[in-house]
Amino acid sequence: MVNYIWAVMALIGIIYAMFNGTMDEVNEALFTSAQEAVQLSFSLISVLVFWLGMMKIAEEAGILKALNKLFRPIVERLFPELPKDHPAIGYILANLTANMFGLGSAATPIGLKAMEEMKKLNQSNVASRSMITFLALNTSGLTLIPTTVIAIRMQYGSANPTEIVGTTLLASACTTVAAILFDRLFYHLDKTKLHK
Amino acid sequence: MGWITTFSTWILPLFILLILLIATKKKLPTYELFVEGGKDGINMAFSILPFLLGMFVAITILRSSGALDAFIGLIKPALMFVGIPPEIVPLGIIRPISGTAALSLTAELTQNYGPDSFIGRLAATMQGSTDTTLYVLTVYFGAVGITRMRYALKVGLLTDLVGIIASIVLTKLIFGY
């Protein structure tokens, strides 16, 4: 599916540009966007090295295990395929917690480490059930404090920049529940398709 | 208001303090562990690069050609018919695809309509309540070399749809429009 989406985005863009007279823009965008991606990847190195270093200490110090113990009943339900006390669980929980507090710079490296730990369980290029559940939760973005949005609202002179915290929290609670349900639904649909 | 800013600047340093305190108390070789763990980060960043670059280029082609705007214009009447405010449609469509584009759209809407207007509040809620699905899937699967995402994209995009609807309904209900 991702192959189609990827190719179709580029194809539609190029064909549309033929008739819309925007080929110049497309041509320029090709190179600037490639450059942006390289810059973004390089800027990730700093947070990745820093947080993976920190989290390694946290892991050895037993902090992740403590987090794991605290949330075990929920984790066991959400990730039935992960072995008990697997290191991936600690990283998954740490990622979701960091996301909740709007700490994107710490959340991404920790989340990637969780993916790496899950990859160790099934050495293949196909996404595992646990990975998909994790990313479903991650993209649904349960947020307690949307810091960036509050900053924008402050910048444009809102009388009460934080008044959207309530609606954001409720909306992201809806998406998180939806993510869990969709994840379950498509997992079972996928399974029955494989059996046929 | 002030406490939130204080909170977000204090939480990370405090978290680092906690990790280092516990680790030092347990007599762990903190610096060595830090360096060992950090090494992984370099490989990950390089592993992500081609995935991110491929996605970025395709998205930018689509946006710069004007096709995305044309598509939004095309479906606007249908969305207005079901009660979705037309001003918010571009944000709803771009939010799952491009994080930077969505953020600048949110800023633009906040500026044009005012942060305390219906559109301003709705944009803030929409921006804050979900993450950029395509970016997250690209980076996370890219970092560990997963090329077959299976149903992950379907789940992510349907969840985003729920997010858009929930944002509209909740903003209307809570702020009483």
C-alpha cells in the first residue's frame, strides 16, 4: 500500500504540473525537499545520540523496569505478543509518557529504540503486530500539554492560550481509543485474510 | 499559564537528574553506558535518511504542483455539506501528511482568524490532538528497515479522520458554537 501511495503522490504531482504550468515549482521542490530531508536526518543525530545514551543508563539502572511493572496489566493487554519483561516494553512506555508531556525530542529516540527491540523479536522486513499497535498509539498522539500550539496561540495574542488544553485532551483521548479499536479490527481482518 | 512554561523547561533536566542520581547510587559506569547507548543513534539517523528523503520528495512534488490545493478545492463543497468548516479543510488533509506544513497552516489560521475565534480554537485542537502519521510511520519503520507496513497506514489514517471529527465536535460543544 505504501508503494502505491508514494508513487501516486509523485505521479499525480508531475502530471498535474504538466497542465497547471507549475513544472518550475516542482523541479525546484525536488531538490530543496531532498536537501531538507538530509538536514532533518542529520539534526536527528544529536537528539538520537543524546537520548539513546541517557536511556541506556536508565535501562541499566532499572528505571524502565520499574515503569514496566507499574503498567504491566495494560501492556499485557495491548501487546499480547511481547514476552513478559521484554526491554521493548520499557521503551514503549517511556515513549508514550514523553509524548504525553509533549517532549517530542526525547520521545522519538526512545520510540525508535522500542522499534529496534521489537525488531529483534522477528528478524524480518515485515511489520509485526506489536510494532503496528505501538505506532497506532504513537500517531494518535495522546497529549496532556500541547506546548507548540500554546506557543503559537501566545504569539498571536490569545486572551487565554491554554484554554484549548481541554478540547485537545478530549480529542486525543478519542483518537487513542479509535487507534486501539482500528488496530484490533485490522489485525483480525489481516489474520483471516492470511488463513484463506 | 506560567506554570506550563516552567514545567516544560524543568521536566527534561529533572528527568536527567533522576536517571543520573539512581545510576550513580547503584555504582553504574554512567559515562561508559551513555557512550555505548549513544552509538546506536548514529546508525539510526543514517538508516532513516533514505526513507525520509523519499517521502519528503513525493509530498513536496504533490504540494508544489498545486494538485493538493486543487484536490482540497474539489472536495470542499462535499465537506461543507456535512458541516465541516471550509477554512479548516486544508489543515485536516495536510495534518497527517506533513508536520511542518500543518504547523505553518495552524499558525496562519491562528493569525488570520484570531486565536480565540472558532477557527483559531479548532485549528489548535486539531494540531495538538494528533501526530503526523506519515512522518511517524516513515521514520519509525525506516529506522529499523521495515519496508512492509501491512495495515499500519490504514489504522493511522482512519484514526486521523476520527481526530478531525472529534476536534470539530468537541470545539463546537465545549466553546458553545
